[in-house]
Amino acid sequence: MNIKKAREDTPCENIYFNHASTSIPPIPVIEASEDYYRMAMRYGATSKKAEELTAIRYNAAKQKMAEFINADQEEIMFLPNGTVGIHIVAQGMQWKEGQNIILDSMSFISNTVPWIQAAKTYGLEIRWIPSKLPGILDIQNMENLIDKNTALICVTHAANSLGVLQDIEKIGEIASKYQIPYCVDAAGSLGAVSLDVEKIKCDFLTASGRKYLRGPSGTGVLYVKKEKIVQLNGWVAAWNSGVWDCNKNDFSFYDDIQRFNYGEKNYPGIFGIAKAVEYIDEIGGIFEIENRIIELMEYLFNKLKEIKEIEIIGPQDVFCRRGTMGLTMNKKTCGEIADYLNHNGVGMMGHHFFCPGVCRLFGIEGTARISLHYWNTEEEIDQLIILLSQIV
Ligand SMILES: Cc1ncc(COP(=O)(O)O)c(C=O)c1O
């Protein structure tokens, strides 16, 4: 892995351990976004030349993202964030009153509230997949929740406060055995771990661009399996999401992925997110990224375990995570830990992270979250450990 290049491309002056919230795009990603404006300035944004170039780049961006998750480009929609993708599925399913949806009890608010809203609106029942120590979904018990009225299963790959990767392939096997539509929130893992929608057997996958993918802010992606596209209602009636018959004053959504358009696209963001995917290959590929993250996590865990006042929340081994972990201390709240570290030049957060299921499982108010990425260094971890040792 080309760490030297990664560091040169990310001239960050602070120690940054908050990638589960928002990472930092490398310079080539920022340049890819800028390129759009330069091109628009050169030719005029709506000139034929600019529109042609934009269309070519847009299709290439979809292709890039599709290849990255082993999908077809006709199954990819770029969105403003990950939440909107979940909302599109939650509000778009053709629900029938009395159906139930099976949800991950450890999810972040964005993968909980849209379903609660849908349940209220359409008369659905929510069934929560129980979690068990040391922080994994109880998949065996999930299977017991399924019945003939189960209309969807949705899980979060890595809860943002805990960072543990859940077995989304196993869940996908169960969903497919019962032929239940399956949605995965990969906001906390895309870019840190290789994801393959065929292997996962999911129908929908959503993620943010600004987290481990290192894309621009205000970007996200939604994958919808081809045969499921028309089964999801469109969400925004816009000039690019369907056909308006102005004589009859009628509008109908397109039958393909374009039905999820929502008006003008964020082209600078889309070109940036596509570059972020390309950049992964430029510095060694997603498997190298995974290995580097594991290496750094192992280094961090070994150091943390030497400080007896610190408790690592969740599994004590690093292999079930890709970059994110939470810790607590007896004498300091997670907010106090975060204040101290932030004050001393370390970007991280202490919070409940809107994951009440995680807090309940461990009986905690929140965690001090350390969320590292491949371009962090052992020296930065050493500095973190020195600071943590000062406040235990
Ligand atoms: C696990 C998880 N899912 C979904 C989201 C929502 O993503 P976005 O902020 O891109 O809407 C987040 C954001 O923090 C998250 O951590």
C-alpha cells in the first residue's frame, strides 16, 4: 500500500480519528470535483459540449461505483447522502397493512427512524433483531422472527458507535431462503471493506460518500437490484425522474433507476465520489486498505489493553472490525474524553451516536470513538495513547 502517496495527498495538520463520521477526501478527489466547474466555466455549463462531457463522466462514475460493489451501472443512483437512500426504500416499498419489517436493534438513527415512519404510515409492525454480547446480531433468533407477513429485512453492516461488522452474508442467505427483500446500510463500511452485492444477496444497499470512501460531503449511493427498481415507488416527481403529460396533467415515474432522480444532480460530488473509488485502486486496492486498517487496529488495541482503566466496548479482537471502535473509562464520561482529545489536536467524538441499542446492550451512555483509516499512522496512535494515559 502506498502510504507515502496517501499522506502526501492528504496534508492534514491534525491527528484525525473520526472517519466513521466524515473522512477527508484526498487531493485527487477534490480536483475531480473542481474539474467539473473548470469544464463548465470553459464551455458554459449547459453548452452541448459541456453536457456531452458531463454525460460521459456521469456514466463512467456509475460504472466505477457499480464495479466496486459488483453491481450493474443501471442499478446505481448517486444521492446526497446515505439517509436519503434508506428513506427511498422505506417510503418506496409497496407495503400492505399488517406486514412486518425486521430491523437491526443496534442501528444508527438513519436506519431506524425511516422505518418507524413507514410503520406508522402504512400500519406495519417492526420486529427487532436482538443483539448479544460482545456486540453481534443474534442471527439465529432473527430467523425466528420471520413469518409469511415479513416484507423486508434491513441491517446495518457496522454500527457507527461499535464498529463491529455484522455477518451480512449470512443474513442475506436467510433473506434469500425466505425470498424476503433485503436492505443493507453500508454507511460505516463502504471504502473500508470490500463489498459485493451478489455475495451479500441484498436487494438494496446504501452508503455515504464522505465516510470511509473519502468522497466529497453531500454524496451517497443507493444500489437497487434491477428487478426491484420498478417495485419501489419513485420519491421526487422531478423533470428527470419521470414523464409529465402536461395535457392530462399526469406524471409517471420512469421504470429504470432514473426514477430515483430528484432534480439537478450534484455533478461535482458525483465526479468526486467516482474519483474516490478510483483512488482506492491507485493506492493499492480495497484489500490492501483492509489489511492496513487491521494492522493499525491491532496496534491500537494492543496499546489500549495496557491501560487498565480503559474498557474496549465490544469484541476484543480486531478482525471483526474495520477501523472503528469505542472505549469507555470509569472516571471520565465519553464527552469529557472527547473534549480533552479534541483540545489536544485529536479529531474524534464521544457520544451515544444515536445507537440506543448499542448503549442498552453494554449498559453505557455512549463511547469515546476512535475511528481510524489506512492513512493514519502508528505515531498518531502513540500520541493518542499518551493523551489517554493523561486522563485515566
Ligand atoms: C451507520 C450509519 N448509517 C447511516 C448514516 C447516515 O448517513 P448520512 O449522514 O450520509 O445520511 C450514518 C451517518 O453517520 C451512519 O453512521
